[in-house]
Amino acid sequence: MKIINAKIEHQVSDLILSAAECVFKVYGLDQPKPICEYLYKNKNNKFSFENTKVLMIDEEVVGMIIVYKAEDELKLARNQEQLLHTRYQKMVKVVDNEAIMGTYYIDTLAISLNHMKKGYAQLLIKEIINEYKNVSLIVDVENNGAFMLYKKMGFKIVETVEMFGETFYKMKIVI
């Protein structure tokens, strides 16, 4: 088992969609998977392979985490809008206020269904905390399992926000 920087050829779109499907629905485009794959394979956007680490077991991607510096969120969001406009000829507003300034932001975290409940999400989060120290994320208030994991790991609620038609806690940890 190893955590590595993602490569463009890693197959992660299903994992991204399992964690962030509401984001792709907001875009109002019919086919979320090709959009997700397109963004992942392009540089300088929130869902790019450049911002992704993957958990590998026997050459299989079983988990992934997308993280970037909070101060880069606005630039990444605008680049993502441009990519979507160029490819799909549609203006899409990408949320650019998820992250807490002064932190590294965990945008997306997902583990494949066959590997859930094995501590892999915690392993990926620990990797990010060890590397970046000041880390933030958002969690749907109805996702009690994820919320309890983040709380157990030391994340604290900073505020409650509305995004994507749902309510989220903004959380952060500082080591």
C-alpha cells in the first residue's frame, strides 16, 4: 500500500464523482463522468490530477484525495470555468469560497466501495495533515460518518455554510 501523487492515467473519475456528484449536477451538464475525466486530465483546475494523491494497493487506485492551497482556490475555479466554457460552450460558475484562507484545502476525498471501513480515508487525511499542517475541508451536515471521523482526527467546526443547495460545516485543523 502506498500514497503517491496522481498521474494523468490514473482512473479516478468514479471516485471523484462518488464524493462530489452534487458539484457536477450544479454545472447543469448532462454527462458528469466525461466532464470529471476532462477536468482531471487538465492542469490548473480544482479537480486536476496535479492536486490529487491516490492510495494504491497492488497497482489499483482504491482511494484519492484532492488538496490545494486555499489561496489558489479562486484561480483554480476561474480556470475550471474557462475549461468548461471552452469544451462545452456553457458558462458555469464554479464555487470559489469553500476553503479557509491560510490552510490547505481538502476538496475531495473518496474510497472505493470495496475498500471502505478499513481506515483508508483516515490514512489519506493523516498524510495531508502531516505534509501541510494547517488543513481545512467541508462536510455535508447530514454525512455523520465523515463528520465524526474529522472530529475524531481533531478538526473543529469554523462555520456552517450553504453550497450546492445543501448545508455544510467548514472545518479546520492546525497542527
